[in-house]
Amino acid sequence: MSWASWTTAGVYTGRGGVLTEEAGIITGDLTVHTTWTEGEARVAVQYSGASDWFTMSGSPVPCASEEESRDLHDAVVEAVRGGGGATVRSLPHLSG
């Protein structure tokens, strides 16, 4: 079984924040974490320095490789910075 994970701290949300499954829209200084295993990527966010993680809406998503999941993580970080109620499924390469 292959797996990988990436974490990026200190990501400030753009106006409108990020949509999560558990808490709705959250905004501010977040940490973004992506875990890839068994062909899917799971994305979670938390307020930087906090202990509670929230599932980013649209997660998990199919992800064929470790490289693809790293690209997904980078795209999610940019989406969080963009705000607008960002979700994993709203990323351009996943919407078609």
C-alpha cells in the first residue's frame, strides 16, 4: 500500500474562506493537509495552531498517483488563498 501526505501551514484564506463539511465556511490563518492513499486524496484544514481538523468540502477525490496528489495539494492551497467558499471539487481540473 502506497501513501503520502503534505501539510502547508500559514495559509490565509481569501474573502469568502473555505467550505468545510463540519463547520461550514471558515476563514483566517489555516493549515492545509492532504493525505493520499489507495487512489484517493483526502483534504482537511484547521485553524493554524488548533487541534481540530475539518474536512474540506468535496473531499475525498479520486487521485491516481502520488504526483497527482501533490499537484492537488498545491492547487488546494491556492484555492484556499483565493477564498470564495473554496471546495476541492471546485478546482478547475476536477470540474470537468
